Amino acid sequence: MSDGAEIYVQDIVRNARGETLVIGTPNRRTDSVKVGEVFTLRYEISSEDARQGIPNPVRLNLKEISLRITKIEANRQGLETLELDGRSGAAGGLHLSGTGLEEVTPGCLLHT
């Protein structure tokens, strides 16, 4: 598997305009995602592996997807940014287009 970025999905919500937002944070402090990048995998890891901080945990419920980041909202007021950087530790609202959005659920990880 490539060294792409991972995003942990905290929630899926609708903004004031009725658009679906995937609320997520980079899973590692070294990860960042930018507008235009594409998530190609969706998976989960066991809560035990997450608690123990296993470096390369077994990926469960793996699904291939193709979801492009079309916009990133940096806060609940709709402020847009071009990148969600893991060093900040902040969550962002990701606007995604493509195939596989129905596979995205809170608690899963998305991989570029």
C-alpha cells in the first residue's frame, strides 16, 4: 500500500446550504490533504489496535472508492481552505465528489 495520507472520519453532516460534509482530521501529524486529491480506499481498524497505537494495523472492511476533494471548509462558518494539515490537529469539512460516498461512515479512515 502506498504512503498516502489518511483521514479519520469523525462525522457526516449537512451544512446550512444542505451540502454533505465529511468531517475529518488527518490521522497522523505528518498527513495533509489538498483540494483536488482523491481518496481511493475506505477502511476501519479495530478499536484495540487504535488504543494500542499499532503502527500498521490490519485494515478491516476495506472498500475501493474514488472521491475527489472539491472543497475544504475550515470551520462551521464555511471559511474555505486549500489544505487540511495534520500538524494543526484541526478537523475540516470535506466536500467530496465521485463514487463511494455511501461507504463513508463515522469512525472509518479514508486513504489517498
